Amino acid sequence: MTTSLAVLFLIFHSLAYNSINFSSKLNQTI
């Protein structure tokens, strides 16, 4: 149970990090 929660947290964290990087790159191109 704890491991699945940690995996979900890692996946969510990486997704948020990727979206932030993507938005920053988008702002640079515009």
C-alpha cells in the first residue's frame, strides 16, 4: 500500500515537473 502511494506520488511529481518545463519552454518561444 505504501509503495503504491509512493509510486503515484512520483508519477504525479514528474508530470507536474514536465508540465512546468513545457510551459516555460512555450513562454520562451513566444
